[in-house]
Amino acid sequence: MVATDEIAVGACRGHDETTTAAPGLGAVTLAALALPGVMCAPAAAASAPEEGVISLKVLGYRDSQPGLDRIKVTAPSLHLLAPIAGNWSVEVSAVQDNISGASPRWHSNISGASRMHDLRNAGDVKLTRYFERAAVGVRFATSNEHDYRSNALAVDARFSSADNNTTWSVGVGGSRDTINPVNGIVENESKRVEEYMVGVTQALSKNDIAQFNLSHVRARGYLNDPYKLVDERPRFRNQTIALLRWNHFLEGSGTTLRSSYRYYSDSYGVRAHTLSGEWVVPIGERFRVTPTARYYTQRRADFYFDPVYDPVYGEPYPVGNPTYYSADTRLSSFGALTFGAKFEWMFAPKWIFDLKYERYGQRSAWWFGGGGSPGISAFRADFAQIGISRRF
């Protein structure tokens, strides 16, 4: 598994991505993080939807390292948004991840990799009440695997200015997780997460809109990876994420440029930066193509150590007797590049077909600060998604 927000499908045991805030963060702040489109639209708090929409999508994911095909995932999902009684809306989502493959190599000179298979079922429901210049939503999310269960509850609110050019957002929530790994290393361990978010969205001109969000996450409890023998982490983790987005509509071509920068830091000592860009290109009235690019770089955790494999003793151990230690490459120094594109086709009134593909690559040498952590195997992943949506 890699430490990146691109890997957020629950595929590679999505309980511990280094760069994402924590399990449940999407349930907590999803609505507040949404950036309005850039087509001369003000940054107003969303009004109640006039139409509903139902979407069915299937995500395929596969990653690999040299000489080793790793994780494969097939994940069908269903999303429904429906207006209720004029001033209300309800959203319901469900996803199932069918995960199989080999666990990752820790290090390029360690050839062993165990097989795994898992099935994750997840869903969430959100109820939103709309006012003249405000909206308040409550969301509940749940996720269940044979060795991990998570429940999350969140509240978010949006308030717009009198001229509807500025929208302020706040979000708060929490999750409670129970961990029961099949190797029995722990039993009924728990993790608690609290999440807080504030943000502002501002219409800068008829063609430009910007958004800034600041999130803070507090995790307490069992934070180790139970499937790694040499892994002892603090039972607390504080994370801060700053996100800046800017969308610009080009009137001459009718295209839209979307850009974003995210800074991440935590009490482990990890520091990460993400730069991304999208170019939305309409083709006639029925088609749209959106190429994307993203660069990610992170500095290693303070207690990460570069493992040295011993052919006699087996698994690598840290030098000395440190309190905390981990050879998990998700906590190492590395860089990553993602390139992809999305194709959308309105093939009938109220019907949209979409197809998306992304290729992700990760190398120690791509770390912005230098050579990165030594000896880590190269990693790559492919994402493909197909979907269909209908308004009603």
C-alpha cells in the first residue's frame, strides 16, 4: 500500500493512508470540501436541488512492483441524491470492494509476499436542510471488513454572504473503529478519530473561483499495522491539512482549468505536498474530456527506519532499542506522479456515460527533497472507472 490520497478505494487496506487525514474524513467534510463549478456561478451556499440523480459506477484497481503483481480490486458503487419537500435533500451511497492479491514488499531485497483476500462493504447517508443563504447537513457512514469495522458521524454547514459571492464552511465529526486482525496479534482494539474543518469559497470574478480549507484531525488508540511484525507507533496522531483550489474558465475556448495545492503535516513528522491540475475540455454539446496530472512528495516519519534484511534472522529490526519504529514504506520519503483522463458523454437527455483512467507511479528518487528513502521497490497502480448517471 502507498501513502497517497490517490489510493482511497479501500483497496490496500485503506485504514492508514499517511497523507489522508484519517478513516471517515470523507464522511465528515465531503460536502464542505466540494468546490462549485466555474461557469460565471457565484460561490453561494448550495440551494436545494431541483432534480435528483442516480449513478452506478464500477472501479477497477491494480497495483504492482517489479516481479510481483499485488493488489487487485473490483468496486461497484451506487449513489443517489434526491430532493425532499422543497428544502431538504437526501444522499445515499454504497460501495463494495472485492480485494485480492499479494501484500507489498517492504524493501527491494525482500522477496516474500503473502496472499490475501478481503471484502469490504461501506455506505453512508446524508440529510441536508437548505435555508435562504445556508445549508446544514448530517452524515452517517459505516464500513465493515472481516477484521476492521468503522462508524462515523459528521455535521457540516455552509453560509453565504448577502451577495452570494462568498461561502463559509464548517465541519465536525468523529469515527469509532474496531480492529480484530486475523493473526490475533491484538483483539478488539479500538481507534477514535475527531475531525474539524473550516473553509471559505470566494468568487474572484465571473470566470474565477477559489477555495481554502483547513482541517485538523486527532486520532487516538491502536494505530499500528497489525500485519507488520516490526511496527510500533504512538497511540496518538495529530494531523493538519491545508487545501487551496482555484478554477478558471477561459471564455474563448469554453474550457476550464482546475488547480489545487495541498499541504499535510502530522505528529509523526511526515510532511507532504500535493500539486494537481485538470483541464476540462467540452467537445460539442454532448462530450467532455478532462486530462489530469498530479505530483505528490512526502518526507518520512521520525521513527521510520530503512530495513536491512538478515538471511538468518529474517525480518528487519531497527538498530538499538527505540520506543517507536516502523519499516512501513508508506511512512518513508518518496515522490509520486499520476496522469489520467476522464471522458463524459451525454448520450440522451438526462443520461451521462463516463469513463476514467489513471496511472500512478511511485519512486524514492522522485522525492522533492533529494534521493528519498533508499532501497524501496518501485510501485505503480492503474485505476479504471466506468459509470452511468441519470437525472430525474
